[in-house]
Amino acid sequence: MAAKFAAWSEVVGLDLVRYGTTADAEEIRDTAVAQPLLVSAGLAAAEAMLGALCAPEPALPAGRAHVDAVAGHSVGEFTAAAIAGVLSPKEALSLVAERGRGMADAAALTQTGMTAVLGGDGEKVLAAIAAAGLTPANNNGAGQIVAAGTTEQLASFAENPPERARLRPLSVAGAFHTEHMAPATERVRRAAQGLRPSDPDVRLLSNADGAVVESGPEYLERLISQISSPVRWDACTRTMADLGVTALIELTPAGTLTGLAKRALRGIELLAVKTPDDLERAGALIKEHAGLPASSQQEG
């Protein structure tokens, strides 16, 4: 794995090992650093979990065939694209590095931000967000919607919050997943020219609408357009419920999505992979809950 991180560091132009171990919080808060770091951490956990640490590029291990569905939240969609075989890990990291740099540059153009809206009536919250000229950049379900826009719009929104809702300003560089990120969208689209994405070999959900996407080129276009479009995690959650998901494993760094699932997908088994100690349990969950027979899973 050390050799793999060294290779990935060359791809993204960052020392991922240093940023992931000894860098301070201020350094990794930089969007251009945080995004490739998050995706590399997720990919490392996926490779370890699926049992092929020595699998060569371009593909992740064949063990992913025993996962019934894959979804990523925001930048996590790049991790999901690699797990599902749409992009190689190096392709996903190369694009996400451009995404991080592009979004950091776009955020510097205008003073923007994001505020989590917790609780309240969903329709009334969305109406209040629209009335303030903001965008519901993340609709996470389970009573959580993230409003994004200029600092002036957010300040006005804070003065007149939706009824029975709590507001929590987020420590982010800008209004992600809004029109303010349009320059980053075009930057990543240019960087993606020449890629030949494969069709996914596992059900792959899209943040745009929760749909299961069967075309690799379509998923790549959705990855790009999602930079300046809202994340509909609530729709992804509904699709998981419709698919009959019985267990959910959240890859490193983990905790947020399993927290949402506790409220939105009641009764399923949840695991947040936070340390290497969680990987054995993750493998066991896959064997227990995947659609393939246990004997086939073990052979994979």
C-alpha cells in the first residue's frame, strides 16, 4: 500500500502520506488538498476491504462484484466510480485533483459559504432557502438540508430562519454544488477529455437524482455536472430502500452517512470504517448481506 500511495501522490501532485498523517488541520482544510486526500483514503479502504491489496491498476479488485450497490456523497462519487469500474483509481484521483483545484479557485472569486439547516418542515425549509436566493446544495434527508450561496444571502437567511429549524454554519471554502462552481465544472470537463469510462459492473447510484446509472460515459458526465449541481443524497437513500439494502458500509473517513442512515434507513446494519480494525467486520458484512452465495463470495 505504501507503493500505491506513492504512485497516487504523483498522480495528484501532493504528498498524500504526509497530508494523511502529519499535516495539521489547516493544511488539509484546503479544498485542493482535502478532496484527493478523501478519495485516496476511500480507495485504500475499499481495496483493503475487498481483499486485493496487490491488485494491479487499472482496476479495483474483483471482490467488488460481491457488493450489491455503490454510492458516494459529493466528492465520494469519484471513489464510487473507481469501485464500480467506471474509472481506474488513478483516473479518479487525477480528475478529483483537478476538481479540488478548480473548486478552490472558484471559491476565491466570490465570498460564499454553506449552512446546514437541521429540522423543520422540509418543504418550508426549501421554500425559505429559495426565498433567500440560496441553493439547497445538499439535500441529505433525515431532516438535514444544506443551504449555499453568498455570505450576504446566508446572513439574511440566518436573520429569518425557517420555523422550528436550527442553522449551523459549515467550515467550508465556498458554495459547493451551486452555480458558483461553474468554472470548476468546465475545468474538470476539459480534464476528462480523452477518458474512456467503462460501464459499471455493480449498481452505481447518482447524486443527481438517486438513479442507478448503467452507462460509464453518462456517469462521468454526471460526475462533472454535479460539481455545480445539488447533491440529492435523500434520493440515493430512497433508491437504497427500494433496492432492499440490508447493510451499509461507509468508507474512510466515516461516520456522517451512517449517522444519516440511522434515521433514514432504520433496521439495517451499519458500519463506519474508521480504522483498519473495522475492515474484518466489513468483509463479514459483505459475505452476510451480498446477493451472491457465500461460497461464491469466498472464491472471489
